[in-house]
Amino acid sequence: MLLCRVKTIQNMDELRDVYQHFMLYYGNDIPKMKAALKVKKRQQQQQQQEEGAEEQEEHDDEPDVLKHAKRKNLYMMCVEAGLGMLMAFFS
């Protein structure tokens, strides 16, 4: 659904809205997504090496374990404070 919205963007305001929507729901999962992508790339490289392909030099400038800054946006602070239930009363 989100990709359909991205394909129909016509101006910068719509792009900003889609980006903010993505960050609201998936912003905390981005480090996990990057780590999973890195693991997948390593597995593919290992398979290529096992199949007899020429060895490729690793150009990873990043360490194996990345430490990410803990950011709390206003939404997450409200959820942690238990204010999510209050929204039902105001809706």
C-alpha cells in the first residue's frame, strides 16, 4: 500500500506526508532492516565463494555491530506514557 502511494506522488508535500507516515510506523525498525540486509548480502557472498566464484574483497567500512542513537519522537513518548488510550476518548 505504501509503495502505491509513493508511485502516485505528484509534489513535495505529498512526498513529505508519505515519508512522515513511514517514519511514524516503521522508523524504529530501520536499524533492524539495515542489519537484515547486511546479513543477506553476506550470505550471498558466502554462497558465491562456495560455488567457486572469485573471492571478492569486502569493502565494509562499517563495523559488524552498529550502535544506533536512541531517538524518541513525540508519538513514542506518548505511547510509553500510556496516552494512547486517551485518543479513544477524543475521537
